[in-house]
Amino acid sequence: MNLLSSNIGRLRLIGFLEGVSFLLLMGIAMPLKYIWEMPEATIGIGYAHGFLFIAYCILVIPAKIDLKWNLKITFLVLIASLLPFGTFVADFKLFKKTHNS
């Protein structure tokens, strides 16, 4: 099955990219900015992460409708985008099972 052919597939892809961008921002760009005084390091990664974060939050809505998630699951999926490694955990615990079934 093509990853982009379903709402959960699109959410999984954007969730992965959002998680990677969050880790790059926190693990590389922010230390470069605050430790080595290179603020330009956060610009590109920051914009990419912001776009991916918003896309992730928007894509939760059609996935919620398709999969009939209750409020608790929807809340956990949204909270995952705020935590380091959160979208990876959500993918492993929630999305992968749903996408493969």
C-alpha cells in the first residue's frame, strides 16, 4: 500500500518528518545558536519544523474522522507532536497498527 494513499499514511509520513525536524532543531540548531552564537542555524530548520508541525496537526483531523478516534487518542496524538520522539512513539504505538490492518 502506498504511504500517501490514505490519511493515516500521510499522517505517518508527516509525523516522521516532523519528528526528525524537531530533533534537528533541538539537537543541532539550538546548540549552534546558543552555545556557538550561530543564530542562522535555526532559520531553515525552524521554518521547516513549523510547517511540518502545522501540517501534522491539520492531518490529525482527517485521520481522526477516518479511524473514529475518541478524544483521548486524538489528544495523545496531538501531544506527541510536542514531545521529543513523540511522533515516533505515536507511529509505533498507534499509526503503524492502524495503517497495516
